[in-house]
Amino acid sequence: MKLSTLCYLEKNGCYLMLHRTKKQEDVNKNKWIGVGGKLEPGEAPEECLFREVLEETGLSLGSCRFRGMLSFIYDEQEPEYIFTYTSDDFTGEMTDCDEGELQWIPKDSIQGLELWEGDRYMLHMLLDDRTEIFSLKLCYDKDDRLIEASSLLPVFKRLK
């Protein structure tokens, strides 16, 4: 089982997005995602998040808000469980990222980016402040097609 974190930093009506273009072997190749990464042994999710945000962006988180859990099921690979956060509390100067390009994207423009199809559901939940903590299961086939999206939230009971 893989455990990782994902954070959407917020500033001036924008989310900081990472366009994953620099790694050759990358399941996220050419996709736009938030920042974060895999938990190291002995790390709590928040410790991982603070470390990964600093490593990928040069920004130091002051605090974060836990938003929900993504269960990312990709073909026959081991499932990945992703602790998802937002934060508007950070300091520092943004640096280059060795995984791709960082860019502040207006929240109302994000759906036009090349995203994982299931991320569109998750981002809808993040942008809707009425959404409580979510649990979202996203299943993809080997061709990156979303074959299942389901949530325990009644309004998103069966997404696809």
C-alpha cells in the first residue's frame, strides 16, 4: 500500500498547480496536480506534507486544512491512498521544482487543464466549501481512463 499527501496552496483566488513534465517514468506525466509526495517511514501525513511542500516549492507551510482521502486505484498496481489538504498559510519564496513547472492558476480555470478525470470530482469538492471531509475512490484502467468514481458522500454516491 502506498501512502502520500497532496496539497493545493491557495492565494488570490488561485491554486498552485504543478505541471508534471520533467520525469520520464511518471504516472502523472503531463498532468496538472497539486504538490505533495510519498510518506517516509515514521512520518505522519502532516509531517510529509510540510516536508514535500517545502521540497517542491520552497514555501514553508504554517498550517493546513485536511480535506479528505483519495483512494487511487491504477490498473493492477498497488493502491495509493492520498491524504488531501489545502492551505493559504505559507511563507517564503517559490523555487523551481525538479518535477515540473509550478504555476498559480485561477480556481475557475483549473477544470480547463489536463487533469486526471477523477481529479475534476475532487477539485469540485475542494472548491465547494460546504463539502465536509471526503473519501473519494478513483479507479483507472491501464489507458488512464476513469472506470469508477465513488464517494461516501450522498451527493456523490455514484459519480461514474
